[in-house]
Amino acid sequence: MSDDELLFAPEEEEALSETPWTVMIVDDDAEVHSFTKLALHDFTYERKPLRFLSAYSAAEAAELIKKHDDIAIILLDVVMESETAGLDLVETIRYHFNNTMVRIIIRTGQPGVAPERYVIDHYDINDYKEKTELTTDRLYTTVRSALSQYKQIIELLNKKNEIYAALITDSLTGLGNRVKLNYDLDTDEPMSLILLNIDAFSMINDVYGFDVGDQMLLQFGKILHNSSCPACSVYRLEADIFAVLTAHKEIQDVQKEVMRIQNTITKHSFLINAIEHRVNVTMGVVERDMGNMIQKAEIALREARKMSRNRIQVYSDGLAVIQQIKDNTKWTKWLKDALDNDKLIAYYQPIIDCKSGEITKYEALVRLEHDGVIYAPFHFLSTARYAGLLYQITQRVFEQACARFSTNTLHFSVNITDQDLVESDFIRFIEQTRTQYGIDVDRIYFEILEDSSILANPVAEKHLNELTALGYHLCLDDFGVQCSNFAQLGNLDLDIVKIDGTYIKDIDVNTKSQVVTESILFFTHKIGVKTVAEFVHSSQVYEIVKSMGIDYAQGYFIGEPKPDLVQ
């Protein structure tokens, strides 16, 4: 072969796709089928040829459509076994078969029977042509336009399916996620749900890194999926929490599945980077139930984790956590009502100087009034913490206390929490309120709990230092319990330590309480910090407290908390 021949050699045409476009011809006239196939015999669109299906009646077409789900175009006659057979078939396709993708082109030889405008307005069709219009060129153009529409619809559907798949799939494990579980739980049939939490999983992340943690989650998900029963579906909800949804109809079968899962996980050795890992799981189970299934399983799981690891807890309405949730809901509502309607009230308990026997200061304590009943803080403070309302409570109590003591020269104390101390405007609020009521800074004490989390937070520590720099006093409350660490006394610039009532209330009869109290007093005297004995409830206790050299006493023997000061 010469160079010229090589230069002008014809290019090889790109081979056609093996997957053709499927076109169905529905017409009772055989010649229409023949003409259409002949006119489009060499038609291609995007390198794909046509494949034809033929039906000579609407009934025959309906049967073919059931068998073929890849039909792109239907070229449809109107008048066949009846005058509206074609239009009836359109309704069957769109509303009975729920097929909205196939492009339907009406071809009629009797246009007066089914006027174009009426057909377009009342039927979901894509084009309307009279048979006399459809020359070879026009048929070619019509089919090409319809295939372009069909392709766009398929692409949109595929994109929709991709988005939906991403929405319901956990990206790490490929399992269904919480959205998918919610979707699968939308049924009228009772189901059983098992939530699994990998015990001490955070330790794996901390010790070996997140890559190993991810590998653990991948393997864990595969074990659950591969070993799950045919009636089970597996999901990863978040972090190290997985779920198994089962349609078992008998409780005993659900229980067997739970035990099987626990045994499978416990016995499995996870090999990651040549290191073997063994894990246990804690499970919350909801058996044959409907409605709020995930919430119920999470409640059971939470209850199981409170007890111990590697535990199984079945949900029931009698779980203690259920009552706790109800209580929290009630108190959150009451707290918000109290904040909105000035029903959070400061009560004042006197503190006596043990040497002079005179009341020299008061502690401001919060009370909540609801429906004429006064509630002490132990009812609602934990709920206030979870609801993020502690700072608002502190603000109300401090402002009421400043207003109350603006007319005398007594000292007073207000409790503050770790949540108060991390608020950015805490110092500004304290200074602004004190100034508003003309209170000397030296008269105000802030009581903080012996809580290591306060000093562990740099913002809280900064605010404590600012308080003392401004001249406020700090008091360490309930000393002797919680952290029980004498080193805490050296970490804070304290003026007063309040000895916890646990040791004061029985100090007249309990030698150990006396020993602990003496130890606290020895240390506080050495560092020059004054002391308050809490829970002084009798004259016997008061006399012992005085004899031991405690500086101040507080308790029901001295005076109960009341909305007014003791006269």
C-alpha cells in the first residue's frame, strides 16, 4: 500500500451500541408497521439503533408493556378495537402502570374522532400527528425529538436515584442510615429494632487513631450484614451505633436474634494493621412494636449503658429513664413559664457568726413557684442544666439579691455554676447589676461547687480571676464531697470554705464526721480561709461547731430559707 493510499484510507466507523432504543408500534394496520420500520431502518441516535416491538391492539400492547420496561417511544393509533382504544391505553400506561417516562406519540388516520387540542388537554401524551403528516423525514425528526426527551428524563431519574441513594446510605459502611431506617419503619406491621453500641469505641480512636476506628466500623458493619438473618436489615445510624431491624413475628425469635448477634460479635477477632481487637456491644431492644421505634430503642440503649457495658436492655414503658424524660419535660416547661412570668424567687437563709452570735450574711437560694406551690432547686436544677437555663436563673437570683440588700449593709452570697462562668457577658452583667443597685463589691460572695470542670475551663478560670481582682469574694461550697481534693483550696483565691452538711448533720454522734471536719479546719486555718458549717439543724450540733472553731454556721436551727430577711 502506497503512502497516498494510507493517507486517504477511510476511517473506521465507531461501532454501534449493543443496547438499542426500544420503539413500540401500536396500530391495527399492518402496513403502518411495515412503513415505520422501513422509514427508520437505518436510524441511530447517539450511536444506538432502534429495536421495534409490534402490537396490533391496545390489549396486546398492554401485555407487551408489562414484559418490557425499556420502551422509550410508543407510536400509538387512536382507533383500533374501539374508537378510544389508543387513548384508553394512554391512561393505563400512565396511571395503572405508573410509567411516566415512555414518550407517547399519537398517530391517527381519523383526526376528527379525537381532536388534537382535546387529546393534548386531557391525556398525558407527548406529540400528536396525523398519519398523513408523517413522511419519512418528519417521522425521523419526531422520533429523534422524542428520544432526546426520553434520554433527559432517564438522566434526571438516574440523578434523582443517586441523590436518594446518598441520602439513605452511610458513606463509610454502605449500609442504610437513619433516614433509611425511618423509611423502613413506615409500615403498618409491628417490627423489632435492635440498637448496638460498640463498648469503649472511643478508646480505639484515641489509642490507634481514626483510620483504625473506621476500619473497625467497616468490619463491624460487614459482620452484622453478612451474618444477619433473611428477615433482618442492618443500618449504621451514627458514630459507633448500628441498628438491626427484623420482621420476626415471635418474641422468642427476636430474643434469639439478639443473643446470636451478641455471641457473633463477642467471638469475632477484628484484625486491623496486624493487631487483633476484641469488642463487646451494649444493646437496646424494642420487641414487636410500632411508633417512635428509634426513640424507644435509644431509651433502652441509654438505660443499658447506665447499668454497665456488654448489657442488653429491652424497652418497656416502666423504665426509670421514661419517668426521667417525663419529669424533664415537665420541669423544662415549668422553668420557662417561671422565667417568663417572674416565678423564680430568691429565698434567703441566714448565716450566723459563731463568735458574736449575730447574723452577718445571707445566702440567696432560688425557688420556683408553680400553681401556688414553692419548689426547692433539687427538683429542677438538673433539668435547668440540660435545658441550658442555669445562667438565666443565676441572673434572676443575683438581681433580686442586689435589690434586697441595697437597703442594708449585710453581706450576701449567690451560687454560680460552670455554665455561668463560660458566658461571655458574665462579668459585664455582674458589674452592671451591682452598680445599678449601689452595692459595695466587698459585700458580695460567689459560691462555687468543688468541681474540677471549672478550673479545667480557661474561660471559667479567667472569669474567676476577674471576680477576685474586682474585689468579689469566692466561697467553695459543699467541701468534703465530690472531688474531695485539698489541692483545690490552693488553686483558688478563696475567702470561705463551706463544710458539707454530710459531715455536720451527725457530727454530734459520728466520730468519723468529727475527724473529717477537724482535718478540713486544720488545713483552712493554715491557709487563712474562714469556714461555714452547713446543715446545723440542732443546738447540740451548733454547740459542737462553735467549740471546734468553725467561723460561721448555717442551717434550719439558725433559720430556714425565706423570701424575707430575718428581723
